Amino acid sequence: MNRLDFKIDFPSIIKMSDSVFIPKMYKVRQNFDTLKLSNFIEKLKGELTNKKDIMESLNGKKVCIALGSRGINNISSIATQIVKEVKQYGGEPFIIPAMGSHGGATPEGQKELLEGYGITEDKVGAPIISNLDVEFLGKTDEDIPVFTSKDALNADGVILVNRVKPHTAFHGDIESGLIKMSVIGMGKQKGAELCHKMGFNNFSEKLKNMSRIVFSHVPVVLGVAILENAYDETADIRALAPSEFFTEEPKLLKTAKSLMPQILLNNPDILIVDELGKDISGDGMDPNITGRFASDYVKSDFKVNRIVVLGLTKATDGNANGIGVADITTSRVLKDTDFTKGYINSITAAIPSTVRLPMVMPNDYEAIKTAIKTANNLDYDGRKSRIVRIKNTLSLKNIYVSESLIEDVKKNSKLEIISGPFDFEFDKENNLITGW
């Protein structure tokens, strides 16, 4: 791989922030109202029993189980149970990755992603067939072409498995879920690219129109919809017949939105994000949390002046898609980034801004100080800066906040001070070591 050399004279740059201090910090717990299944496997079994007529129709048939969205808790156990149930009803299940262009848009990369989710042939008890072959199905009235996986098209029955949740680039009564997976996930790289090419204006309606073409050709017999709570735990599972997708998924999306975590403090000056990754969100860090959207079609009431990203998750494997909405990052992120993977995602999604490079600082300490220095407020030395630090946009139970936010914390019954005040600690490389 060719590596680019960047000309950056760090000593002369960091001198500009010499007068800036990082304020005292507090560790704070956010307490969310939450819903959680006591036994998600039993709930899944019950849901499939409720669809007994559909399950019985799978006897002697080759059944394609389409899944592969990132970051779904318990997805390996859920997939394993669905395989088991299909077999009990006499079906012959196999699994395909339904993930558009993810995994570097290669069959091997997509199978590796499934393995990273704990979905292997040995564990789930079914073969995994991973390829990018698609077939053209037709066009919508808006002249949008629709493609789908040949493996799904040639199966006797297809079961879609996905989490229902708010999307990161558009809002509507349909966002991320079963209908989106039927179009973009099963459309593989080609279908996903063409779908995103149309832009996100009125995207929910376009997805529904495209999915109707998919459902008229592909033998989709069932959808398994998963909801998660603010702590990334399985909150509910529903089995839906295709006739229920358009009526029930919007209801599930409303519930999913009500369960989402959030930062329970208004409009800080600076948001420090420890790690970004595709395993956390399709956008690396969920803009529904940060308030920063790469799409022009979504807005948020939560505003932050500067976002600092300190590192990448291990599981993202170098894919820094989403770094483009940050203002400042570290040389460690730059070094760890596999631009090929991020660029493939960005080109497929037709949103080049997600992979733009923010300002790069040599370490965490200087990145945070630069954010304080450049924040648009009347705090010239940093002591009054309103700072929030999170591990990532999935882990919001515990956060760090600066002294200037403590009065706001005390006024909020859902926030609880755990410890502080104290100074952030840094190692000899000036990277943050104050843990979680």
C-alpha cells in the first residue's frame, strides 16, 4: 500500500496553544429509562411460533438468512437460534451477508465481518455463502434501478434479520431496519451504490418503493426485527410477515428512537470521542448522538462547537469513515487509518465528506488543547470550557464533564456525579490514560 507523507511542523503549531489549560474534570453517570428482555432467546422462539404457518412452509426448502448489520448485540445467538428453528421445521438454512459495500466490498471481507460478529459456520450450524453477484430487478417510477443478491433471489425463502433504529443520514417513518436491508443490504455493493447515488432527499419513500420491487421478485417470507436499549442491550424482538413490514416497522422505529441513549447536557463547547469505528456506527460515531450529520437532510437540537476524535476501534480495522465530521484528531488515527476501506464506503454512499481529514495533532493532549483554543466562546484559557468526553457513541452510561458543567449536572435528576474533580492523566507520549 502506498503511504502519503504529510508535512506538519508540530512544534511550531502546538506553541499556539501554550496558554491553554485543560480544566478539572468529573466522572458522571447517565441514567436512562430502559427496556430489556429478560430472555431474548425465549422471546425469539415465541415470535417464530406465532408465525408457525410461515415456518411450516419452509419444510424441504432452501432458506436464505440475510443479516450482517454492525454492532447488534447478541446477533450471533439470534442467528444461531433462527438456523435451529428453520431446521426444526424441515428447512435447509444458509446465511448471506446483507451489508451493501461493507467489508471492503469483497466476498472475503464480508465473510470476515460476519466472523467478527461471532457468526461462523461451525457456531451457527449453517453454511455462509458470501459473494457480490446481483441481478437487476427493475426500476421504480422515479427511474431508480433495483438490484438484489442472486443467492437470495434463487432461494426458496428469505428471512431478513436486522435491528430497527434511527438512520445517520436521513429521517422518515422508515430508516434502518428490514426494509432498508431488503434494498441496500441485499443489493450488495452495486445496489447500495446506485441507491445512495440518488441522494437522501425523501429517502424513506424511495426505499419503500424500491423494496416493493424487491418483494415482488425475491421470496422474502419473514423478517426478524431487533430493538436495543440505551445500554446496547436487546430490548425486544419481533417476527414480521412481509405484509406487516410497512405498518409495523414505523411503530418499531418510534420505540427505537425512544430507547436511544443521548448526552444529557445541552450544547457543550467540546466533545471528546475516545474511539470511532464502523462497529460503533455506520458513520463511525452516531450523528444522532454527536449532533453532527454528514447529510444535509437531517438536523439535531444537540449542538457542539468542536469534536475531537482520539482513536479508532480495533474492530473497525482501519476504516475511519465518519472522521470527516470531526474538527480535530490525532496522528495515531492518521497512522491507523486504511483509507481504501473508508473511501469505498464514502464513494458507495455518495457522501465524500465522511472521509475528509480534520486537523491532525501529535497526541491526545495537544488535540484537546487545540479544541479548547479554537472553540468559539469567550473562554480564552480553557478553565471555563464546557467539555464532555465519551468513550464512543454506543457507550454513554459513564461520561466525563468539565467543572463548568457541574451545575447543570446537579440540576438533572438523571445525572449522578461519580468522582471528581481531578485532572486528566496522560502517558509519556501525552496520550490520555484516564480510563472508564
